[in-house]
Amino acid sequence: MEYKATKQGYADALRELGRENEKVLVMDADVAKATLTEQFEAEFPNRFFNCGVQEQNMLSAAAGLALEGFIPFASTFGVFATCRAGDQMRSSIAYPKLNVKIGVTHCGISVGGDGASHQSNEDIGMARTLPNMTVIVPGDYEESRLATHAAANMEGPVYLRFGRDKYPVVPEIHGSFEIGKAKTLRNGSDITIITTGILVNEGLLAATTLEEKGHSVRVVHMHTIKPLDTEAILQAARETKGIVTAEEHSILGGLGEAVAGIVAENHPCPVQRVGVMDTFGESGQSQELLDLYGLRAPDIVEKALKILS
Amino acid sequence: MLNKEEHEILKAKAKDIRREIVTMVHRANSGHVGGSLGAADIITALYYHIMQHDPKNPEWEDRDRFILSKGHCTPVIYAALADCGYFPKEDLLEFRRPGSHLQGHPYQPKTPGIDACTGTLGIGISTGVGMALGAKLKKQEHYHYILCGDGEIQEGQVWEAAAFANKYKLDNVIGFVDRNYLQTDGYSEKVMPMDPLAPKWESFGWKVFEIDGHNFEEIIDTIEKAKNEKQPVMIIANTTKGKGVSFMEGEAEWHGKPPAKEHFDKAMLELT
């Protein structure tokens, strides 16, 4: 299996966008080497602004640049954009619905060695509760590239979530990308697995395991958390016996709760959530942490069997 | 330099604005009267003498920008914008009411003449320096006037913005600290000391002027000087909170307390 960084998809798209549109600017807060925005800086030094270690000013200043007609991509780690600069995301960007793109890397438990201080498992919840905010969590390198283009091509604030590590390349999610439109990767009638972000690969592996046990499995990849593709969710609720959600994020506030809310209000069916429990992470290897915190295909299978049995 | 006639006009305008402030907050029974009254002379000088702006064309690309970083003082800016003709004066009756574009804190998408959303403290100056950087990129020559509260500058973000303006040599930024030494919880040097203030801004790479924020000549002459500087400028404007209404002057309790009927009548008598 090929592995590639989702943040590289972001960085590649930024350079492509830089060549197409001179209104595209990139900002970073002293993590340009880690977010890979230094690659944009190398090509467009005059359209790159390193704000130093000041995420709050970066996001409000990005709002100022958007007011002047630019398309700023403000980049930092997920935990800093949402937790450190949550007010600026809310008051400077979301409230006036400005055309700022917040591209964040190092999200989820797979940050690895840096530990809980840097492992952003809450950011989807924080971003999706902001009115006007579009929230996209791409599944692999190529989808990250496509999502970044899509974000640039829409008017309004977007939160783009990427990881630190290299993650499996999943050809099933390549091709087209439409914000707010989930991708049905497999059709099935017994149970639905809804994934977001890098857990799409685990979702597909889980589906294979379940199919080998004789179950018909639908896999829906929900790359956009907001606006949520409620039709795809309700179709799954109507046509299969239940839903397992899978995300590299807390089970609180993220995809799982979003899906459960839609289903409970419109067409109740069993929902099981795979995600980080209500706990902080710790240091470790990226891959071993995904095992330790229960974010693997066997965890999805286990939850699915709970519904199916 | 102001001639006598110009000076009289500004004085009269400032009084009109103060009347509107007291009326707006009284009618809404909500809002920030003290800080609005204190900033009325600076706002008057900016909107009626200094700034290049066009109420008929609020989005004019080359207009000077104004950012009310101390976003709670909407009454003073709404009064000035309405009087300039950005929107009908009747709209002021709806201040802080459901459905009104005149929100408690400035909402740029809906209110003509408001250049940025503010309200949580510190974000306005950051948005302002971002706009100023944008203007540099577009090779525009207008100025960005940013009014900060002296309580507001206790926010760390203000100093992030200060460093940023220095890095990008934003000589198109002219800020004010409305130095009235009072904030919600009382005397600002007791709540959180910020003096000596001028050296703080200077050490961040800003040119600092200190003025009487109620003296039109000083305000205007200093801004004209500020325009010639090749660095961002902060004007520390010494003001009196509640200025113009004797019983509100220098009283922290009038930071966020609306005047009831009795106080309203008394205030209006003083402002006629």
C-alpha cells in the first residue's frame, strides 16, 4: 500500500492555486516547515506571510486581507487554530462570513510523539458549531489536494483538516470532489460504515472483513462534515440496519454526533461511534496510537457486529 | 490647522453625537455610554475633518478605513455614520433591537460604513493591520484608523498585532489608545497596570504621540504629523470617560450602564 501525507496534498494545491490566482495568499504561524507551506513560500515569497507564533493575530489579520479581496489560507496546527485562536475563528471570520481558508495540519491522535498538547481531537466539534463555517476532513493525499481547490473556489470560510503523518492512498475516493456531497464507496444493505478523514481506509478494510462474514456493507465517505450530506445519511438509515461512524477525532462533537443527531431526528436507527473516547491522548508512534485508541478496522467491525447481532 | 469656523463646526457636531449616544443607549436601555462619550471628539475629528470617505459609496476602494477595535462603543460610531448619511437616522431608534442592523457590537456585513466586525477585544486591531497589509499589496494609499480601548490593550493579541505592523512596515496604520484609565471593573492601573504605555508601543516599533483626546487642534495636527511617519503610529489620547455629561465623567459605573429617565433628562439638559 502506498502512503502519502494529506498535508502534502494541501501544499501541492496551494502552489497550483498560487499559479492560477494572484489573490491567493498563504499565512503561517512559525510552523511552515511542518505544515509544508514553506513550499508555497519558496515559489511565491511575496505572497507568503509568516506571522510568527501568533495564531490569534494571524486569523484576524487573515480576515482583514479577505475584506480587501484576497483569499488567505491561514495555516497552523489544528489545536492552535481552534483552541488557541477559537475566538478569532468565530468573531473575525465565521461571524462576518469572510473568505478565509483555515488549513490545519497535525490533527488527530496520529500526531504521535508530541502527545496530548498537540493532538487535536476536539477541533471538528469546535469548527462545526460555528455558523457559516464549512468543515472538510479529506481522506488521503489526493482528496486533500482536491478539497483545497474546492475550498478556494467557494466564497466563505472553510476549515480544512489534515494530519501530520503519511496515510494510505485510497484510490476509491479520487476523481471528483464536491463540497457537501458524500462518496458512496461500496453499496450494501445490511449495515453502513460512514467514515471521515484518514479512517476511510480502515472503513474499507472493515467492510471487507464483514463481507467475508457474509454481511452486505455500505461504505460512505463523509469528507465534508459541514454542510453534512444528510440525504446520504438518511438513505443509509432507511436502507440498512444501522450505522457505524469512524473518525480520528473525539466521539464528542464530531462526525459521530452529527450523524446520530440527523438520524435521531429523522429516522432513528442504531448508531455506533468509533473515535477517540472522552480522553486526552499521549505520546507514541502514530500507527501504534491509532491501534491503542481504537481507531482501526477491527474496532469498526466490532461495533458493526454489535448492531448486526 | 483648524480655523475658528471649522473648530465651531466640529464642536457642534461632537455635541450632536453625544446627544445621540445618550439617547440611543437610554432608548435601548442597553449599551456603553461612558466610553462612547469619551471617544466622541476623536470620532468627530476623523469623520468630519480627516478621513476620505463617501457615505454614498461605503465600499469605495480608496476610502480611509476606520476600525472600532473597542467594539462596545458602537453608539458613537453609529451616531456619526447616521449623521454622515450612511443610513437613515431613524435606524438609530432600533439600536440593539431584533432585526436591526445596528447590533450591540459592529457587524460589518450589514451596517454601511462599518469596516470590520469587532466586539471581542483585540481582534479589531489585528483585522486592521491585515487590511493595511492588503492595501500595501494593492499599492493603495489610504489610511487605517484604529481605535483601541485602554482596557483592551491588556489583551495579548493587541501586542501580536503591534509586532506584525512593525514587521510589515505598515505606515498606513494610525491607531489610538483611548486612555481614560477606566474599564469595567474600575481604575485600569489597578485592574491591570499598563503604564508606562508610550515606551511599550515604541519598543514594538511604533511612533507614539500623546495628546489631549478632547482637543480638536491636537487631534488633527497629530494625525497630519502621523501621516508623514514611515512606521505605524499610535496616538495615546488622554480622554475622560463620560465626557460632556458631568455626572458621568470619570465614573467607571457608566461604562455599561444605560441611563434611566432621570439621568437621561439631566444629561440632555447638559448637552443642549
